[in-house]
Amino acid sequence: MDTAKKFSIASEDLSPDSLRQLCQEVVGGTAKPYYRSEEIPEDWDKKPVKVLVGKNFDSVTQNSSKNVFVEFYAPWCGHCKELSPIWDQLGEKYADHDDIIIAKMDATANEVEALTIDGFPTLKYFPAGGKEVHNTLKLKECYIENGC
């Protein structure tokens, strides 16, 4: 059993029976995990750096025709604040490329099933075609300094 998953019961539905049922589903492997997500902003794709939340993450990063480079940040993180203008610059540089998306996600308010974010900022590259996800701190330097 994966112990990193979280499960939820709505507070108005909480009862001994609903808790018993959830426990049986968790042990049986049929319970649906709970992942935090903000609502998708209306303007999530209007700026050079796209805004991802849990609810639109898969549809954007798993697009087979797009290469997606994501910064997972925490609003309070000093390193993230330092990276922000650089990330905006990267987004502006690639805004006219139809096959590249530069995006960011507040990882303190949003979670996705496929990833565990352990520190901030975390940069991940999702290549077109659904290939392997890459940890990409050095790749960022390549994009900014050499125009890769």
C-alpha cells in the first residue's frame, strides 16, 4: 500500500460508517486519493508563463505536441522569488513557439498524482510525446544562456 496518498471524507458525510467504508476502500486499493487543487484561473494561458493548477496539470503537461517546462514554487520561498523574473524572461523568449510551454504551479496549493515535490523551486521538463519527465535545473541555464 502506498502510504504517501491522502484520502478525504467531506465533513458533512463523516460518520462511523463512512470512516469504516473509507478504511476498507483504502486497504482494498479502491479508494480514490485526494489531491489539492485551486480552481483553473480564467486567464491561465494568457501570459507567456502559463499558470497550472492540479485540475489542468495533466491536460497541459501530457499534450503530445508540446514540450512543457514547469516551475513548481512556493509563494514564500526566497529562491522562488529570485527565479520569478528569470522564469518570466524565459516565458517571453518562448511565447511565440507553438511547441513550447513555459509554466508555473504553486505547489503549496496544488498537488498532482504523478509527482512528489520535495523542495522549492523544483523544475521539471515534460517533453512532447509523453516521454520521461526530466529534473531540469541545468536545462534552465541552457535555455536562458544558449537559447537551446
